[in-house]
Amino acid sequence: MSTRHAVIGDVGGHAGALRAELARLGVPDEGRGPIPDDLVVVQVGDLVHRGPDSEEVVRQVDGYLRRQPGRWVQLIGNHEAQYVRPAAFQWPTPLDPTAADRIGAWWREGLMVPATVLPTGVLVTHAGLTRGFWREVLGAPGSAGEIADALGALAQADDPALFRAGCLLQGRDPDPLAGPLWAAAASELLVSWAEAEEPAPVDQVHGHSSSYDWERGAWRLGPALAEHGHVDAEAKHVTVDLPAGGRVVGVDPDHGATPRTPWRSWPAPGTA
Ligand SMILES: [Mn+2]
């Protein structure tokens, strides 16, 4: 039986929106039940904060990670990182201790990881891997598997480089070494690869931020790069084909205090 891989973007504490999407993917009991046998869910991180039900989201995902290991792949986002190391920023409504402890345990037990590779060889991280980070911090590994292994090794070593922020936290100029939990889609991630003369070593899928502003209906990219982009406004996906080769897909629907609708997970092509 072939296995579908669905990549779910940032959930932002919206349990209802998560369940609705899971139900659409075939999860029974209106999205509360087990993941079906023909489906693997990859969630890009930022499960929590913003919306009203962060604790419920964490409780449901904890059930999948504990009872159906392998059917749910959980990546760490910068909002989960708040609970696995000293907080990088102040959040006005932190998680209750049970949810915070669950996230900490996922990290310690290796149930929450910085990167995964889809069966088609596509690299998935929270914010995307910038060219600078790939080259300078990882040493330019040549394949998605080697990149994911290198990021996993940084996690094992609790290396602060993995958590390196960028302009979204520091409010300064784009940082060429912004890490895969923080890189801004337009100014740090896409610009870094668009400047390259050689093809990117991997295709990528990321959440965290979007190179298209859903609120305003406008690109955050300059016109030359936006010309290489394609927007799926129904699903809230942005695909950019890099000028020198390689594809970057953004799947962050940018939910706020209320969920942005409509939105969908990203079905990994070739795994349906
Ligand atoms: Mn994020």
C-alpha cells in the first residue's frame, strides 16, 4: 500500500482548525481519532501560542507520538524551542506546565526533531535552511539525508547554532546565518538561494513565515524573484522555483488569534 505524506503548516494553538484538516485527510471521529494506515503526517512546528487551544493541540499530538510512532513526524519550531531551552522571547500567555513538560519530553526523547526527509528526497524544516547556514554551519552536505543528519547532530549536541535567530526576532538586517527555526522566508531563506549560481542541493518545504503576505495579498519578494513563484491561495501554499534550480515550498497559513481560512496541508507529490 502506498503511503500519503501530508505536511501540516504552523498550527498556532488552533485545535479546531487542526482537527478539521485531519478529518479532511481521513482521520476518523472528526479528526480526533487515530491516523489511518495509509497516511504519515509531518507537522513543521509552531503547534502552540496565538490561538486558544495550545494545550489541547499538544495533548492530541502527544497521543500520536506515543501511540502511533512513525505516523506523526513532529518538527521543532521556534515556539516549541521556548520550552526546551532558555526562552528566546517573551510570550504573553505561556503554556500550562503539563503541556510544557510534554514538549520538553518530546525533545529529550527524540520524538521532536529539527528536520525530516520525505520519501521523494525533499527536506522539511520549520523555517527552511538558508544557504549560509547550509554552507557555513553544516559544511555544505550534498543530500537531504546528510543535511537532516547534520541538523540532528546539532540537536543531539544541544548546539546553540541550531537555534540561531534572524531578523524576525532581532529586528535587524537579514542574517545570512539565520537558523532553520527562525529564517524569514522572503528576506533570509529565498534571497539566500536566489543569489546562488548553482542549483540548490535539495528541494525544501518549510513553515514559520511566508514569502507571500496573505493578509495584504502581496509578495514579500522583489519582482524578479516573485516571477518564479506560484501562490495557492486556497491552500495557503507558496512555491518558488529558484532561478538556478531547486524548489522551495512554504506552507505556513499564518494563523493569528483566529485561524486563517481556507488552508490545507501540503500533499507530498509522488506519495499519494
Ligand atoms: Mn515559527
